[in-house]
Amino acid sequence: MSIDLPNGVILPVDAVDVRLDAAPHPFETANIAAIEDNWRREIAANPALFDGTVVLLSELAYRGERLVGLCHAVRYATFLYWRGCREVPGAGHAFAHAVLVSGDNALVAIRMGPHTVNAGKVYFAAGSFEPGDFRDGLVDVDANMMREAQEETGLDLSAAVRGQRYHVLSTQSGTVVFRRYRMAAPADELACRISAFVAAEEDPEIVGPVVIRHAGDLPEGLSDHMKPLIEWHFSGAE
């Protein structure tokens, strides 16, 4: 896979041009038996897993403050197998974060539920891109961000004030595209609303909200990619 992004550096992004290729991903077709074997182990350990459809990259590059890439629809089982062998060339993962900022400038993240593959991890509401996130073959990053926030926290971000641009951070575990979403309510109010939503859900994806109030406020279970995002926000960068 051609990945032309510096590792561990936050970069500004004015446009995301990541397209969905209708062809099968070569990684999936080359590893069918191994994917099936791994999937049997995964569901034996966690029967709550669902083998839906997500997308996996085959190309990604940063060109003139644009993120350009190509991806393919794959089984969730394929994604889980890829997670165990990330260094294998030919496949990569990107996901999006709505960086939720409260009226008192705190960050509101979430802690994942015990039945999920990222149990106990803390990050902003997020999920892999799915074929439904693409419009005329081009990914709609904000649609993905808003859908995931709604599904996991119950918050409607349609009235939130969006940051002027996206940013991107590439790490060994994947590439995150993120954007601030500012809401007028203070952090404690947003946290209460999220907690009420979780309490009313029959099978919530998350344990609850996690409020982060300054750059040194790093909660237990914080995902590795989150610390640079937290430092970026509290530095006042735009």
C-alpha cells in the first residue's frame, strides 16, 4: 500500500478525497482462509461481535493539504484479522473523530463497553467508515462523525459549530481524521445527557462519558492516538 503521510505529525486538511473502489480488496481475497480461522476465534471469545461491512484502505496520501486515498468494502472479520497483522503491506485503516468541545472548553470523550473489541478504551465517539458513508463514491467524513456520535452518545451534532478544517494524524495503528465540534452546553451537562442516553439503551456501545479538562488530564485507558489530539486542542491550535 502506498502511504505517504509522516508518522506522528498532525497535519491540516482542507479536503478529504478518499474514494470507494467497487473491486474487492486484494488483502481480503488473498487471506480468506486465515480471515475465517481468525473470525472463529474472535466470536468464540466475544459472541456479541457482528460481521458487518466496513472499508479498508489500499492507498492514502497527503497532497497540498488534501487527503487522497482509495478504499474497498470488506467484512468486519477482515478488519479484525488485519488488526492482528497491521505491518502487512497492502491494507490500512482510517477512521474519523468529532472532537467534541463543550462550552467551557473541555473535551468530552467516551469509554467503550466491555462487549466491544476496544473494551475500556477512551477516545472520541468513532467507528470505521462504512459503504453508506460514501456519496457518489466519495467519503462524507462529517456524516460518519455525526452518525457515530448519535449512535454512541445520543448527541445530535447538527447544530454544533464545526472547526474550519479537518486535521489528520497517522500512527502505526491507523490514521485518524478529526475536526472540532463545539457545543454551547458545559461539559457536565453534556456528560449528564450522554449518561442518561446510555442508561436508557438496552445494549449501549459505551460505558459512559469521559470529560477531559486540560492537557495533563489523561484518563486511564486512553487510546494511544488520543494524547496528541488532547495536546493539540489545549494548545489553542486551529
